[in-house]
Amino acid sequence: MTTNLKSKTARQNGARSKGPVTPEGKAASSQNSIRHGMLSQTVVLEGESKDLFEQLLTSITTEIQPRTPIETGLVERMAIAHWRQMRTWAVQKASLDVEMARPENTSGSKPARFAGVFKSLSDNSNLLNLVNCYESSFERSYYRALSYLMKLRESPATQAPDPNLLPLLTCAHATWTPDEVGLPNEPTPEQPS
């Protein structure tokens, strides 16, 4: 197929596609990232234990004892990355278990059967490669957050606060109000507008 023909076909197909229309279709498509994606916004998916995730988060938090909101966020990133990495292990195990249970894979020694199943999955499916990529990505995310946390703790700025620096200003803790301090380029009562 030529490039022009491909482009024309893509435009025609795109004009017809309107996505899910019925409430059932919309509900089904809203679950695609959960059903098909390791990177869904939801951390604990349906069928997973929220209590186990909370235990993991508590365990990492207890170990690291974050001292600032930034450190807390990094600990949360570490827990999420580790949780998702464990999910990849579960997918790998489940796919191997399914293949091992097939009738054609039930004879022979267990190591030989496993090797055959692993080779078959590697040759005929992108699943193991895809899951391996996700596993590596989650591992990098975990260690990146840990590394950043360690660098924060080693930096002189986090060792002892400098008394000459202004305290952190947030909306909730502002030390001034707009009525007390004129804003730049705002006329004062003495100046004509």
C-alpha cells in the first residue's frame, strides 16, 4: 500500500470512528487502562489487596522515616513502583502457570517443561518482553526515587536550616496580606492613576 493510499484510508477510517457511544461501551472503555495497562492511574487494581499495598507503604515509610513532604512523596513513589513491579511478577508467573498446565506441556521433567514453555512464550508472544520492559521501568523508578531521597538527605541544605533564609511561604502561611503591601504597578492613594 502506498503512503498516499494509507493516508487516505486512515482519514476515511478516522472519520467513521466516534469511539464508544453507549453507556455500556463508555464504561467498558474507561476500564481499558486497568485491564490492559501496567501504567493505569489506579495503584491498587480490582482484585488486588489494598491492605497489602498499605502494609508495603507503611513498611517503607517506617524504614525511611520521611521528614518532609518531598521525602514523603518520594517514599510513596517507591511504594507504588515496587507494587507495580510485584504486579509484573504476578503476570509472569500466571502466564507461565497457564502454559505449564496445557496438556501438551504436562509430560517430561519439570525443568524441561519449564524450558519448553519459556521458549514457546518467548518465541510466540510479546507478553514476556512487554512485562519485562514494565518491570525494568518500575525498578528504575524505585531506585530513582531512592537515589533522589538519599541526595536530599546528604545535601547541606537539609542538614541544618539557614537562619538567614526566609521561611517557606505558602498560601496558608503567608506573612502578609495584599491590603498591607502594595503590589507592583498598583497605584497608591497618593499617586494619581
